[in-house]
Amino acid sequence: MAKAAKTAIKTKDQKAASEAKNYTKVIKAVRSQKSGAYTFKEGIIHKDKIKDFLSEK
């Protein structure tokens, strides 16, 4: 029975791993209007929404 439980856990991890491949960490440099220095905005974004994240101000 212990082997069956390990197999069930392994299956869940594979599904989570396949979902995780759809996300990407994106880092965007944003210039501060007040000081002119750059700050960085970062997020973990779904791969279909990367262009939206980079185009927003």
C-alpha cells in the first residue's frame, strides 16, 4: 500500500509541474518621475499575459 500512496503523490506533482511551466518571472525597469532613478517591478506572470505586463505604465 505504501507504494500506491507514493505513486499518487508523484502524479499530483507532475500535474503541478506542467502547470508551472506556463508561468514566467518578468522583471521590468521603471523610471521614477521624481528622482529619475530606475526601480524594478517584478512578477510571476502567465505566459499569455507577458506583453500586457510589459506594455502597462
